[in-house]
Amino acid sequence: MFAYLDSRIFIHKNLIVGAVLLILVLGGLIVAARPGPAAKAPPRLELQSQSDLTAAQLSFDFGTVSMAAGKVTHLFPIKNASAVPIVIRKISTSCMCTTAQLVKGGKKLAIYGMPGHGYVPNLDEALAAQEQAMVEVVFDPAAHGPAGIGRVERYVTIYTGAAQPLELSFNALVTP
């Protein structure tokens, strides 16, 4: 009978030791995976872009916008400020209430929205050196219903192949 109890105690001790070791290993992995001070999120682009794709106007204020009046639109002029062609890979918006469309040579290309809210195809549109285009931004103040009343700020991000994305923003005060 004592041999039986000794074997159960031995198994129980091994389980406890195994569980403690597993907790220590998992804790060590969590500590090792934590980002250090150098891994901070990049700052938002405020006054100028770090891209060869530039915009004379990085932000726009729609002012007071009524849900009842419907959608509002703004055109942001953009330019390839480099001496070589660049490719605009894609455009995305920060909210489902906003869409963006590249307008080049008078032609409107595909409409882009928020990632995760429908298919967002690659644009892959080249801009020659010093070429200008427009980004047409459409904001629907009624998209969020009554919960969307108040000040809003939204972003449109334009991604190129080899540089930092260009971020455009707008804000509005949404009223019923």
C-alpha cells in the first residue's frame, strides 16, 4: 500500500514541477517578445510627407456638415516630386464613411475604401516624374447614423512602391 502512495506522490510532484517549468518558459517567451523602447509606433505625418509623392495640402476642414445634406467631396492635388516615375500601389481610408479615388488626366480610377470592408484591389498606377494628379475624397456624414454626430477626423493613405505612404486628412463637425 505504501508503494502505491509513493508512486502517486512521485507522479504528483513531477506534474507540479512540469507545470512550474512550463509557466517559467511561457513567461520568458512573453518577456522576450515585448517590444523594446526602440519599437515605438511611427509618428503621424503632420506637416510634410517623407515620400516622393507630395501634396500641397495635407489636411482639409469641411467645417460643419449636415447628415441631411448628404455626402461632401474634396480634391487633394498630389505630385510625384521626384525625377523618376513612381507607382501608386493602393489607396485606403481610415473609415467606412470615406472613399477615395485617384483622378489622373481627367480619368477617375477605381474607388477605394477602408481595408476589411470589401475588396480593395491594388491600383498600380504610375506617375511620371513631376506629374500631378488628384485624390477625390468623399465623406458620407450619415454613414454612422445618429451616433456619428460631432467632430470627426479621417485619413486617406496613399501607398507607393518604395517610400513612406502619403497621408491626407480631413475633419468635419457632423450635425443632424
